Amino acid sequence: MFRGILLVFLGACSFGILSTFVKLAYQEGFTLGDVTGTQVFFGFVILWGIVLVRHLMGHRTLGVSTMDKLKLVAMGTSTGMVSIFYYKCVQAVPASIAILLLMQFTWISLLLEAVIKRKMPQPSQVIMVLLVLVGTAMAGRLFSGTLPDFDLAGIGFGLLAAVCYSVFLMINGAAGNHLHPTTKSALLLTGSTILVLSIFPPMFLFNGALGDGLLKWGLLLGVFGTVIPPLFFAYGIPKTGLALSAILSSAELPVAVAMSYLVLQEEVWTVQWLGVALILVAIVVSNLNRLYRSQKNKKLATA
């Protein structure tokens, strides 16, 4: 159990530091295509390298149809859209605001579920949505005397990233659950890689950008963005359960805000920290009931 908790927490923290890496890469003159392209490229190489090593060690993937593999590749395109929209958002607004916009997936997922699956949210989930919206307004300094001068296009890209992430969460459990986490992650990343490199051709492989400093950002983004989180979540979530994992994965938010403050020297007001705390409380409260039921069912099963 402790190992699962640690893996999910570290996976969330890994996601949380991405926006800071991207900002630093932009400051060195690299483009959206450079950071998204190198992230998926190096992640693709590393993950499929791990799959190859497992294959050579005798861990074969059995009983997986070509259709299942193609489904996972298609699903992976949604994660590619998340990266493109999120990093475009990071380009236009402070990193501490970009992560707030991405976190709107918490209520967008409920909205999509209500529309597509005709599944109405529970009262605790409605309360969570209201707290998240109030916390976002506080963290975005909307209650200050004057409205902050944020790029509207950047805000739009952040919300698009949240929508794409919500779509990915909805479809992620629809195929490949019987696969090893490494293989499933590699197939999903294949779809993301195809999409990103189709939009942004990998000129970094030929124009010398890797030697000019892009290599380190590509490796960092690839490892912390496409290798560590999916593998750690795949191993940790089954051990901790969905409710506790949802609580632990919210660590992404304070980590991203803290990194933007400590590394990027972005101004983070006290009211913003209070807004972040309110969002975290909303996520914890909305999952406590499910966590309680899960623990109760485990006790009944072992009684």
C-alpha cells in the first residue's frame, strides 16, 4: 500500500514540474514544436526501449489483437492534444495559472459524463465543482481590485487542454486494460507521437537544436512527462484504489505553483495559495466518501 501511495504521489509531482521545464525552454528560444516534439520523441524511444528489453527477457504480449493496439494508438492522440494546448497555454500565461486551467478537468469530466453517459453527478461532486470554481477564481486573482491582464487566447488553450485531458480519462479504460502498463503506455504514446510530429515535423533532428540545448529539455520532458507518470500510475493506482489515487494525484497542482514561484520567480499572491488550498480540499472531500466505501468493502471482504 505504501509503495502504491508513493508511486502515485511521485507520478503527480512529475507532472507538476513540466510547466516549469517548458517555460525555461521557451526562455532559451525554443518553440512549441521543439518542446512538444522532443518530449514525445524521447518518451517514445525510452518506452519502446523498455518494452523491447522486457520482450528480450521473455515477457511476451499474448492475446492482443491488432484492433486493440490500434484503439490504444488512436486514444493516445488525445494526450498529444493535451501537450500541444497546455504548452501553448504555458507560452502565453504564467505557469501557475496554466496548471489551474488544466485542473478544470475535474469538473469538465463530470460535465462530459453527464452529457455523454446521461450520468448525473452526485451532491458531493456538485459541491466539489463549486469549490474548484471558487478556488480557481481566487487563485486567478479574479477577486482582486483589478482583473489580471492574462492573455485570453492562452486561457482558451488551457481550457482546451483540460477538455482533451477529460476526454482521455473517459476513454482510457476502454481498451488495453489487460496489457502490461509499459506496453499500454507505449502504444498510447505512439498515437501522441504520430499526432505531434505530424503537426510539428521533427526539424530538431536536423537543424542542430539538440546540440544547442534542446536535448536536455527533450530528455527531461520525455522522462517526467511521458515515462514516469503513466508507469507510476499504472503500478500505483491498482494498489491504492481510484479514490485515494485521485487525492494523491492532486499534488500536481501545488508542485506546479511552487515550482513557478521558486524557479521561475513568478509572483504568487497569498489569495492564490488560498485558492490552490481550496481546490485541493474540494478534490479530497469529493473522494473521501468513495475512499470510505472502498475501505469498508475491503474489511467486509476479509471478515
